[in-house]
Amino acid sequence: MLAAEPSVELLLMLGLVILTLLSTNLLVLALLRWLAPRRPLRPWALADAELPDVLVQLPLYNEGELVERILRAAMALDWPRDRLQVQVLDDSTDGSLEVSQRAVAAARREGLHVELLHRTRRTAFKAGALAEGLARSDAPYVAIFDADFLPPRDFLRRTVAVLAAEPGMAYVQARWAHVNRDESLLTRVQARLLDSHFRVEQEARWRLGLPVPFNGTCGLWRRAAIDDAGGWEGDTLTEDLDLSLRARLRGWRSGYLLDLEVPGVLPVSVRAWRVQQFRWTKGFVQCFVKLMPRIWRGSELPIWQRLMISFQIGQPLAFVLGAGCLLLGLPFMAGTAVAGSGLGSIAVVASVLGFAAPIAFLTSAGTGGGPRRTAVEVLGALAFTSGLLLSNARGGLEALLGYRTEFVRTPKTRAKGHPARLRWRNGFLELGTGLALLGFVLLEQPFAVIYLALLISGLVGVGVMQVFDGAAPSRLLGLRRGA
């Protein structure tokens, strides 16, 4: 055995320290969700004669027949028709435009003031579509809904009342709910992860007075705040996070309504979920690169808020750091390099927090369904998220290097006429890496299997489910729906 190169050991220690800090951030948010005092919103009660004009934007891209459903939901909103404008922003390239044209024509016949905008060039992707639609309206409030969400009838009544009562508030975000939560283990895991974001992270940030990031849908914006922040920009894959943070740097505040649920559809295949998570990870890191200098160069925010926002947009870097630490740690697992006492201590702390903090964070989202169901979802979330290590690490690295990619829509349902079948090339990377890592550890350091069990099982599981093209994970893993 040889002593490790000082530079390798130093890089590994640095990576583990940062990972420890990111884990601590999750633990702090979980604790503050329960300890920080509530901040109730006090909306105004607006008479019908006082209701302002509202623009509802429905950005679409190859959504098929979902446009009919979201248009029906828009028509059902409890708001005077003469003060409601609806824009269907359809950049589709797969024939979905014809569905939108028929749906818009039908809505017009029923008296809805609705406009269909179609761009032949998807400049700036969703951000570009929203900006182009915004230029065609002077409504003071703008609601945004993705095609797979169904706003309740009173959505505008409740959100407009909040912004009317808070002149310094840029937008108010509602909480996502899940139409198909119990369809499979995969959808239950996604629901658990999203509930942790909305019930724990968003709620904690709201209670602390931190900016609550806009989630791209199910929110209401004040038009003046969008304009003041510089408008929609398409230089990141998370234009929603970008605009909400730019608005905060301009002095605008944000609101959050935990009890206002807007149900949406979760991706039903691992491949689709992987695409979504890649986009979100890369977009967050793009915002990290873009906005960190402005956050720390200015004096608009106190230092503690700048620090919390830095952790917020830097959290996905955990995938890049995790992949790097795994590679740097292989010589130590193989016994070809000997770690110093400092590295060993840091590794223990990072491992304990890296396991305990996410469990506390995920469990804080609620225990509905009982302890067994909660344990399955939490462990599933840890394993499946670990299985995205390679894909999300690539997304984060591409963002750090400035490599641009297109906005790829997340399909929420299996395409008709495409049944589940073996697709080895889709999951080969995760499956091959997981099996290779298992073989390496068993040969070199069998005890480390315990340490890497979640990562190996996650990589193998995500790989297998991609091979089967999103066949229901509940069948693949022998788990019944609702178990």
C-alpha cells in the first residue's frame, strides 16, 4: 500500500466537507420547518367590481390532448370572463398544434377570451414563449399553468387577493399535488421528493422570509415585478428559478400558499423522470453560475440570506461532488492508498450526515399511510435519487462548463402505440456502472458494500427500469400498488 498523493487526499477531503455542508442544509431546513414561526398571509377580500384583469398563460410543447383538459380548467376559473385573458402558447412540432386549434376554437365559442400563439422558432424555449405572450397583454397579473396541472376554481380568487394586499410581493406560489401518486413505486417516490420540497423546503424558506422559488407553474405573478426584474430569460433551463431570484435581488418578496393545492401528473417512467431531473439539475447549476456573482456582489440581502440562497441553488452540485468523491475514493477502497486520520474522520461525518439528513428531510414531508409506507418511500427516494448520480452529475458538469443543451419536455404518460420493451442502450450506463461497482467492491473491500448499498441498488434499479422502458416499477420490484 502507498500513501495517497496529498493533492488527491486534499481534493477528496474538500469534496466531502462541501457534501457535509449540503447535507447540513437539508437538516437545517427540516428543523426550521417545525421551529420557525408561521407567517400567515392576510389577503384582501375583493368585491367583484374590484377584480383586476388577469392573464392566464398555458405554455405547451407537444402535449397532445392535454390542452383540452387545461383549457377546461381555465374556463372553470371563478373569475369574470370580461377580465380574464387566456393564452395558449403552443410551440409544438408533433402535430399537437391541431389539437390546440380545435380546443381554442371550442373555448371561444363558449365565450372565453383565448388566444393561440404558435412560434415556428423556439427561441429561448418556454421563457421565450412566455415573454412573447406577455408582450401581447397589459394585464397587471399573470397566472401560469403547465398543461399537466389542473388549477382549482378559486385559484385566482385566492392568489390575486394575496398580491393585492401585498404591494411589494412579486408572486405567490401554490403547492403541487399529484393526480397519479399511487400508480407505482416510482410515482410514490417522486411524490415524496416533491412533497419534501413543497411541505418542508418551501415552507421553511417562507417562514424565514427567504425567497420562495417560483416552480414554473401554479403561481401568480405581478406583471410589474416581471418587467422590473428584466423579464423572462432563456439562458438557463430553469427560467422560473432565474426570474424569481432576479426579482428578489430587485427587492421584491415572494409568497407561498401551502394549503392551495394544484394537482398535476407525475412521470410514469424512469426514463422520463431522469430527463426531468437532468434538466432541473443543470438549470439550477446554470443559475448558480449566472447569479452567484450578483448575489454576493450586491448589498440587497443580508449575509445569512445570501448564504442560504447559495445552498439553495448549489444543492444539485452534490451530484457532481458525489461522483468526484466516488472516483477519488476508489484507490482507498482498493487498499492501494492509505488515508490519513483527517480524511477518515471527515468521511465518517459526511457519511452519517449524508444518510441522516435526507431521511429527516424526506420524513418531515409527512407520514400519511403509516410507518411502513413512509419507510418504503423514503428508502426508495434515497435509492432512486442515488441512481441518478451519473446523469445529474453530467448535467451539473455541463452547466459548470457552459455547455448549452435544448429544453427537453418531460413526457408524463407513455406514448400510445409504444408498449414497454427491452431497450438496453437506455439503461446500460447506470446498470453497467452499478454492477461494475458491486464487483469492484466485493473483490477489493467487501465491507464497503454496506457503505455503498444505496448507490449500487439505485444505479442497478434505475438501469433495469430504463431497460424495460418504464414498465411499472411496482411490477418490476414485486410491490403492489399502495403497499
